[in-house]
Amino acid sequence: MDYPAEIFDRVQLLADTNGFNDHTLHCVLRFERAPDAEILRKSVMCSIGAIPILGTRFVDSARPHWTTLAAADLGRAFVTAPTETAFEAFVVARVDEGAGPQVRVCLLAADTFAVALKMNHMICDAAGFKQYLGFLCSIYAGLTADPAYRPAAITGDRSIRGVLKNFAMSVKLRSWFLQSKDNNRTRDHRFPLTEGGDALPFIVARTLPRDRVAALRAYCQARGATLNDAVLAAYYRCVFQRLALPAGAVLEIPVMVDMRRYLGDVAAFTSLTNLTSTVITRLNDRPQERFEGTLGRIKAVMDAKKGADIGLNGFMKLDLLCRIYGDRIANRRLRSHLKNPLICMTNVGILDSDRIRFGELRPRAAYMCGSIKHKPYFQLAMSSFDGELTLSVNLYGTGGDRERVLSFFDDIEAELPS
């Protein structure tokens, strides 16, 4: 069976084609003991049965689409790793959209215990990946109680039009004119990375403990700001320092926006899809400014964007592009005009510790992050689990780049109020 490729499926493919990233989402769960391997394998297979697009391969033709795999090909969705080294190699390897399946799960049951999940970003965004993770855990619980359990199908609409239909024409026109610069790169500041050398994929993560996060959250709440505002403020301040820009120079950092906010019940899992838009934040450098001042400016920027139908402009442009030009010309125009941001940030949000567990087995630690970037692109990701905050950077880089990322995390930790 074939399924049409939606516009964001093709945008994510272009991210790879244009050398931005490898369009693979990642999640790592660490445990005190291992989940049951056979129940986990069956859970993965049941999830593919309930969400058929996961059991497909991508066909890049005049009308791009997904086509169903043979049953014999689905087994590679689940593997085991005998060592931590093999597990880490699995984590950073991309999902091959042309081979499928589009979800991969690996169980590490050695001296330590962990589960890694990867999904093709063409299939869904980070918010959808979180929904899938919760769905997989519910299947595991169901199979533990009853081996004959089968989950309900998740086959809803994958297009962005379910979001767009919630806006009146007057709102769309306002967004078209007032948010025209909200979703494409206009400046070329680059995070300082190494030149040359063998670029290999890596993920570097730094976890802030619960007490530190609780104190930071209280600091933000006292100022009407969010944890996201604080990390973004620290990110700006540290990048300004790294780039050594002149006072007053303007830096742009795009942030991701989950457009499910416009669908009412955002927790409802009805389809696996991409519903994330991008908005660009802009801030000028004030070298003598204290952190609290930067946080106040970030809060003002984000409050203004949240009050103006945040993310709508990008969705409108993509929808009109496909409606007016059709698939082939739309793809060509996207390839030539889409300018991916050189420095960006994404907030995956909270991984729900009440839902993310395999039966009674609860992770002791967890984080989720996006695709691995190709230089010169650089992205900071954040996710939370059980009161802890994990910052991560994914990059095809050298050992020197890894050291720079670790040093950059030190800078961010030093900037965040303690």
C-alpha cells in the first residue's frame, strides 16, 4: 500500500539533501535493570502494525510517497546490542528512509541497561516522537498483562491543513504580512567549529540535576519567565561571547513551535506527523548586561510572538507553495530557496515519567533530541525527565568539536543562575 508524502516529509528530506542534518530523531532511556526483550520486540512490531507508515520505505519520485515493506523486512526494527560501544553506534546511526522501517529500537542488556529509539524525522517531529514513545510503553504494558493484546490503530490525517483550518482568513492575512521574516535565515553568523578532519556523528549531553533545575525554575517563575526563556537567554549570551561580535550586533536564533497548540486536545495521539513550525528570535548584544536583563528581553520577544499566532506564517507558505505549484515544482523551489539556520535551538519539552515506563520498570534517566547536524550548522536541544534537564548537541564533527561542545556546556551552566 502507498501513502502520499506530506509537505513536511519533503522538507525534512531536503534538510538532508541540502546538508543541514540527517533527519533522525533520537531518544535514550537508562534503567537499573533490563526490560523484557521479547515483550519489547513484540511491542515494536505491534506499534508498526498500528501505525502502518512506520512499516514503509520512502520512494522519491515525481509524486513522492511511502510504500509498504514486505513482512520479512520489519524485523530489523528491533535489535539488541551486546556492548555499550555497539549501543552508542546504534544511537548515532541514521534511519535510512529508502530502506525502512522508519522506527528503530535497540536494547542494551550488558553491564548497564538501556533502550534507544530512533525515528525518521520525515515521519514525525519531536512532539510526535514523544507520543509514539508513550504509545509504545502502553503496548508493552498491554502485552505484559495479555499476550493477545493489540493496540488501536493510529491512522489519522498527517497533513498540516488540520492546523490551518482553525484560522480565519483575517488572521492568516495578518500573519502573512506581519510575520514574513519569521521562518528563514537572514544572517550568516556561525558557531566556531573546527575545519577539516574526519567528521563522525556524535551526541553530547549534559544533565542538570533536580535541585539545580528546581532553583532555576523558581528564579524564572519569580520573573514571569519560563525555563525555555532562561536556556535561550544563556544560549544567546554564550554564543555572543564565542563569536566576539561588536557591541550592538544582532544575532538570530530560530526556535521550534509545536503547532498542535492550535488543535485543542494536544495530548490526543491520532496521527504520526510533523506539525512543528519555526520562528526566528532576534537579540542585539549588550556586553555589560546582566543575565536578568537578557532574560527580560528574551521573555518580551517570546511573549510578543506567542501573542501573534506563533508559527502560522511558515505553515501558510508551505501549504500555498504546494497548492499553487504542485509537488515537483514545489520541491524544486524549496530546494533553492530554503535557508536553514546556522545556529538554532529546540525544546523537546517534558518526557512524562508517569507514562514512560515498561510495565513497572521506570527509567532512571532519559533524554530526547533531534537530528545530527552537519557543519557549519549547530543546534542546542533541551528535554526534561523527572525534574532533570538535559542539554544536548548532535553533530558530524571531530574530537576537537566534541571538546568545544563540552566547553560550551560549561559556559551555559555558568550563565544559568544557581
